[in-house]
Amino acid sequence: MGVKSKLFDKIVIFWNENFKFRLGIFLLVTIFFAFKFLEKFELSIDMAIIFVVYMFSMTFHEIAHGYVAYRFGDDTAKNMGRITLNPLKHIDLFGMIVPFIIFLCGFKFLIGWAKPVPVNFCKLTPRKKGIFCVCIAGVMVNFILAAVSLIVLRIIRNGLGIDNNIVKILIYIYLINLLLGIFNLIPITPLDGGRIVYFFSSGKIKKVYDFIEKYGVVIIIMIAYFVNEYFSDKILIMFDFFLKLTGTNLGL
């Protein structure tokens, strides 16, 4: 048992310390799924809209973290140029590859992540309130963007067909931001929900989170797979309910 444990620890250390190895594995998996599902792949205006909306939704999410941290006294993100609308400053390679893989796998939902905005929580004043506000800021911005898109849809919907590109953009802004907001509330680090639980928990719970954080991405993907398999239809019905208030629907 001890030998197996040591071998496992060595594998984990090797994985965490070798970026190029991880990148190679992700690329190989991506290429595998790309070839496997290539015949189903069709470039469309909808895919282009989804990609752009997704990228900028993640950008606004990260800007919110950095800006709120700045308002509470931490200028780390500002000094590193991370409070910017330039998505290239926020893109994480793995966070962009994973959505591509799961899209090819037939998932009904996109999951992914941007490069976390650096925050020095020790500089936040008042500290507890600052930590909570910084952690929740990205989620709140996603929910606000989703709500604004619904309001605009309600205003302009009359006379515009579902195939109108403006309507499509607003629908995708709503869907992607609502999903990002809910997804980031999952209490698993490195997601925002996990950060909130971590910072306001006792030492024992923090130790559990310290252990599982290195496997956080794997756990998140497993949760996404489970939700996609067993709850995706119910979630889409819920999303469609709010969309119907604007006179639009997902055609479920």
C-alpha cells in the first residue's frame, strides 16, 4: 500500500510540475476527439457567435474579480494589466481547449475557464467582506449580463424572427452567462463557489479543499459530464422558461 501511495504521489508531482507534458496530453486528446467527431463538425454563424460571446463573457468575469479587488485596496491585477477588455490578457490555453473537446463530445453545455486574475487577499480592507465580494464578483457580472440580454430581447423582440443574428447574439449572451454564473457557484476549487467555502471554513474543511484542488479540473469535468447526461434537458427547460418571458424560446 505504501509503495502504491508513493508512486501515486510521484505521478501527481510530475503532472503538476511539467506544463509541456500536460499540454501534450491535452493536445493529443483534442486531436483524437477532433478526428473522431470531425464528420459531425460544421462551421456555422452560430458557432462563431458562441465562441465570441463565450470569450468576452469570461473576460468580463475576470475583470470583475480584478476591479472589485482594486476597489477593496488590492492593485495587483491593475498593475499586471488584467483589468482590461482585451480577451488575450485573460485566455487560458487549457480553458479554451476543454470547451472544444466537450463540444466535439456532444455536450449540450460549454464549460471552461480563463486565466485567474491575481488577487492578494491580505491587502483587502475590510478583509472578510473584500474576499467575499471579490469571489462573487465574476458570478454577479455573469448574472447581470444574462438579465440585461433578456431585458433587451424583451424590448426588441417584436418584429424580429428567431433567425435574426441580433436575437441569436442576445440569446447566447443569456444562455452562456447564466450557465457560467451557475457553474462557478459549484463549491469546488478553483471555482468561485469553492473559493467562498474555502475562505470562510474551518481548518479541517480547508485541508480537504487543499487536497482536492489539484484534482479540481478533473472533478469539474466529471460533474459536467454527469449533469450533461442526466440533467441537461431539465436545465434547458429552466433556461427556456425565463426566455419565454421575452417572447422567445429555445424550441424545446
